[in-house]
Amino acid sequence: MRRTGKKIMDKKELIDTACRELLTYGLWDRKTKIKRWVKKNLFHELTDVEDLIFWKTGILAVGLLHCRPSASPALRQRIEAALASYFERWNDRKQPVCYPDDLLAGETFLAIYEEYDRTKVENGMIHAQNAQTYRWAIKKLAEYALNCVTDEAGSLPYRPRHGDGHVCVDSVGLVCPFLYEYGRFMEESQSMELAVRQIVNFLAYGMDQATGLPYHGYETRTACKYGIIGWGRAVGWLLRGMAGCMTTAYGEERLRDSYRALADAAIAHQRKDGCFSWQLQAVDGPADTSATGMICAALKRGVELHVLQDAKYEQAVLAGTDAVEKSVKDGRVYDCSGECEGFGQYPQRYGAYPWSLGPALML
């Protein structure tokens, strides 16, 4: 998408920060590791493992891969080195797939492997000796999702082992693009169908009919919807997941109209400054660069796929990109709302986080 008459965001410092945080963000310190060991081994409590490809770094990896084609040779080399280390660290430790969230990192691994499979050109990430390792890792991620327990409608619970049946919109953006592209590349229709089913089910059970915007989540069995309507990142996750499943006619035919309707519902709430608020309808509330970046990156993808063809969508993306750029300082994207802590728990704490940096790299 051309930015006629407008300068393109300078991403060098953003890329430097993303490469660094890709390999450092969220790692457990010694104190945390000791506490987890004590809980597991002395008190026999069910504890999490250290997830080396969790979604907060997965979104950085996707953003970095997006920047790679247009980066200078030196910057491209830095991106490739960071992505290679990210994959190797996870694979060498033989880490399990911890959550559905991990499939976001799988998007990057799959794209790296598919490029090599198509071109047979070695680069700083993949070569003849490790190509099969990438393939095995990609299959491990896909098989995790394909073997997950689903609810009665075929939706993947956000946290399967919790057993509460809650389906979160986050999963649409985290899981569906990988599953769809995996199915396309591997010619496994089951994977593509599972991806599309997550979206179709969310549109059926998780939407507010008056606004056309999503709730945060739902439970199929009770038909109860949870969280607020129009949480900014919820809209971004849903748009992202839908755009990622329209790369072939199968997904486009099933999702195109709903995607366009959600895109229209979203841009109806875009503020005069180009931002989206943390809750879309709260236009006089705090702006949120994570919501703005995620929504605009998904709209940009829709334009690239020719699913969105009206000039208003390009204008919305350009306005959002300019707004995000105004929040960039020292290689970070500020004015980003803090991590959600559950349904209805959206701390009004703003700073710079991976979930604003990653989407900014995609703009």
C-alpha cells in the first residue's frame, strides 16, 4: 500500500528494540525459577513452565519478519539472527507447546520454512541442515491445536487445562492465521477448517448485535458473553484472525462479508487523531497504540488481499500509522494499555509493551 505524499515510519530503532526484546522479554529470573521449583516439587502444585515462544514475543517475531524484505542488508542480517536464535532457543530446549498462544510464533517459523522450501535459498535463519527441524517444529505446533479438546461447537478454549470452557477473542488472532496457512501449505484441509470454525463460532456467539463489535469472550454451553463490548485489542485480534484466513478462496468466501462489516464497525470509531481508544466507543478516553496498531495492521492486510477496496480503508490505515508514529520514542511505542488480566479486567496503565511494538512493525 503506497503512502502517497507521506513519509514512511522509520523503523530502525523499533527493529533494534524488537530484536533485543524477542530474546529477553518475559524470561524468568532466578527468584521466579526457585519459587516455581518449590511449588512443583515440594508442594506438588500445578505450575506453568517457562514459555519461550509465548504470544508477547510471538507478536514481535511476526513484526520483525514483516520488516525483513525492505530492511537494509545490515538490518536484515540482524533480524535474521534474532529470529534464528528465537527458534533455536525454543527448539534446542525441546520445549513443549504450552498454550494455544504459542501458535502465533508458529506463523513466523512457517513463513521461514515455506520461503526456503519454495526457493531453496539459504539465509541467516534456515539452511539445508536445519530445514527438517523447522518442519518438525511446525508440525508439533499444528498437532497441538488439532489434538486440543474443543467445546461442543468446535471452539478451542483459551486455557484448555482450566476446564472452564471460556473462549476468548484473543485466540482468533493468535491461532487462526497459523492454522490456516499451515493447512494451505501442507494441503491439510482439517487445519484450515479448524481455523475458520473458530472465527465463524465467535461471530455466532461472541458479538454484540447492536454495535457489530465483539465481546471479549463467551461460553458456548451457557451462551453467556463475557468482558466488555469493543475492547480495542479484541477488535484487533478478531480482524487479524479473519485477515489471516482469507489468503485463499475457501476462507475468503466464508469470511469476506463479516470481515468487511467488522472493519466498517471499527473505523466508525476511529478518532480524529487517527487513534483507536482502549475501548472503541470510549472516543474521549485514553488512546491505545496497541489497539490502533493491531486494527490498522489487519486492515492493511485486507487491502493487500484486495478484500478491502474502498479508499476509506487505506485512509484509516494511514491515519492510524501516523498516530502510532507520534507515540514512538527511543525505539519503543508508548501509550499502550497494559496487559489484560481477565474478563472485565483492563488496567488503565499505559506504557510501552511488545503488543504495541509488534503491530507497529507491521504498518
